[in-house]
Amino acid sequence: MTLLAQHPERTVIRVQLRQNIVLQGLSDDDWRELEEMLEVVDCGKGDFLLHQGVHEMEQYFVIDGLLKRVVSNAEAKEMILRFASEREIETSYAAWRLDTPTPYAIACVTKARVAKLPLPRWVDYLDRHPALKADFEYQVMRLMSDVLAHTITLHLLDAPGRVHRFMRKHPELADRIPKRELATYLNLSAETLSRLKQRGKI
């Protein structure tokens, strides 16, 4: 990992980060302050940024690639809660505020590049920038609402309905998510997803 200010591609990365859903409204002075704290990390497919059940947490801004928020049980059965792509964030802010271990892991679905900083430093920065804090906490609540809606969907909709809802809400991700990952997210077998694909459902 490399500090953003020292990264050989910092000029391009700055442009990408300034388009992030949370950071896009920062003033130049506020951005320069944040930039000094950001580290840029390049990750491989399957790499974990955050493990389930830990107390040391970080804030992530997606620059390139796809991340997933995933929970696992003792038998290593996975449930994918959401995907995050360019210009989005990943965080365990709620767990940090509640002083609880992370209830999920964050991993890379594809090769990915993220900017990150420790959550305590991010929270300290937010506390000094009330407007940004309000925007960030709104995004966190929106993400939690989306995860809840997805979980309800898994119980209320049949397989075609789940696929249709995904295509309606996330058409830009349909060709980017590996079929095995998408099947897990929709709580389908890979075979069922393939059949629905052949029938033109995806």
C-alpha cells in the first residue's frame, strides 16, 4: 500500500476519488487534509480487506473493481449482502459506533483498487466536517436499508423474481459479477441461474 500523496498515479487517482459519492462535495482545502491520510491499496480477486468478527476497522473508497460485503457461518456457508463498485464506499461504521466486532467481511470480487484509512481517523475527520458527516451517515443508512431490502427479497420473491429485481436495480453489474458470486447473492444454485439466463431472465 502507498500513501495517496506519494503514489505514482496520484493525479489520476485524485480525479477518481473526487467523483466518489461521499467525497465529491469536498472543498479543495478539505480534500488536501483528507488526502494526507489516505492509503491506496491494489488487491487481487478474492483478497479480504476486512475480516468478520474483528475490532480493527477501516473506511474504504472504491477506485476500481468490485467489492462484496459477505457473512459466513461456522460451516463456511456464505451470504453476500451487497456489492460495491467504483465511486462507492464500504465501511463498518455502525459496528465501530456500537463498539461491536464487524458482523461481516469485505472482500474483492475482482481485482480492485481502494483508498482507505483507519475508521478512528475517518470519524475524527468527520467530526470536524459536519456537512460531510451528515452526507456520509445518510449513505450508511441507505446502504443498511438496501441490505435489509435485499434480505427481505430473498424470502419473499421466487428465483425469477429475485433475478428480475437485480436486473432492474443493478443492470450495470450484470456482466461484471461472476456467475457463481451472483448466484450466491441471489441465493440460487449456479444451475438455476444458468437456466434463467438461457430463458432470457438475465
